[in-house]
Amino acid sequence: HTHTHTHTHTRARASALPKIFRMTKKGKLDEALFKGATINTPSMICVEDYLDALQWADSIGGLPGLIARSQANLAEVATAVDKYPWLNFLAKDEASRSSTSVCLTVDMEAGKLKEMIAWLEAEDVAYDIGAYRDAPDGLRIWCGATVDSADVALLMDWLEFAYEKFSK
């Protein structure tokens, strides 16, 4: 009786990880996983997602369409930087600015800026827009092709409101 119980318990633990996520076969590392074997439903879902993304990209004009969307987003940010004296591009040289991961500085004390960023997240306005840990204090805004420029424009309005609220 004890032997059966131990066996059942061991077996239950071994199968706690769903089969599709296991990296072993018969107690050994399944090397086929590292040679491109498609073994599970999640990997097929990833392929389908990628095909959907490529179809969408094609529908908006392919690479030129994707670039145009990103540049339109950067233009919305540039308009705000020109409008607000407290908002600046981290990259002073226009040629070195990214049109996807747009980094900005804000003329505001670091603690207040962190509060402002947390408030924007709490208000469901923007998520994860604080500068990278190793970068100067500021904002990092994703302006890639998957973002609509109308949404970037709305974010710039929110930034103005938030700046007024937190810079006092």
C-alpha cells in the first residue's frame, strides 16, 4: 500500500507541468525542441499571430506604411515638444531620434515626475512610460506603427494636464 501511494505521489508531481510545456522526453532533455520542432499549440498560436501581424502590415502599405505611421506618431510628439517649454527630446540631434521608442525629458523634480508617471498609469492613460532605469529621468513613449497618431496626440494633451497638476 505504501509503495503504491509513493508511486502515485511521484507520478502526480511529474505531471504537474502540462505536457506541452515539458522539455524532457523519457527523462532526458528533448533536443528536438532546440532544432525547430513545433511541438505544441502555443507555438502554433504564435505563428498565427505573426501571420496576422504580417497581413495587417501588408494592408497598411507594407514597410513604407509602417514607417509612415511611426513617423506620424513622432510628429505628434514633436508638435508637443515645440508647444511646451518644459518638454524636450532626450536626443538633441534630430538625426539620432528614434521614431519608435521616443525618449523625452521633463523639466520637473524627479520625485514629482515619478508621481506624475504613476498617476498617468493609475488613470489608465499610459503604462510603463518612465525612462529606462539607466537613462536620465524622463518619459519613454512607444510610437511604433501599432499605435494610432490620434492616441499619441491625446497622450500629449494628458501630459500637459499632468504637468500642470504635478509641477506645482
